[in-house]
Amino acid sequence: MTDSNKICEFCNVNFKNKYGPELGEFFLELHETLDLKKTKYKKIDISNFKVICPNCHKIEHEKMRMRKPMDNNV
Ligand SMILES: [Zn+2]
Ligand SMILES: [Zn+2]
């Protein structure tokens, strides 16, 4: 991970600046933007991932759930 990857892509909070280099590194999560159910092959492609903080990550999954009310998979 580079320093630029320690910024949440959604709220732009720099966790390295906010919590220090050690904590900031562990705080961010990877969110996969591809809908795996619509993808026939499971290929890990880093361009399909967003670096995102836990708060925004939860919100993104809430949005995905709202778009697909029958889908309870997280
Ligand atoms: Zn965020
Ligand atoms: Zn996710």
C-alpha cells in the first residue's frame, strides 16, 4: 500500500494523518465494486476494489442492498 491508498475514496479522510501511520494502515478496508453474481468468472482484479473506510463501506453496502431489496448477501 502506498500513502495515497490511506485515503478513503468516498469521504477523503486521510487516516494516516488522522490516526498515525500504524493505525491508519489497518483502518481502511477494500470494497469490491463488481457484482460477483453477475460475473461468471471469479477473478481478483485490484481495479475492481476501492479503498474505503469502515463507515463508508457500511453505507455502500446499504446502498447496494437498497438497489437490490431481495439480496441479503453482504
Ligand atoms: Zn470514508
Ligand atoms: Zn464491500
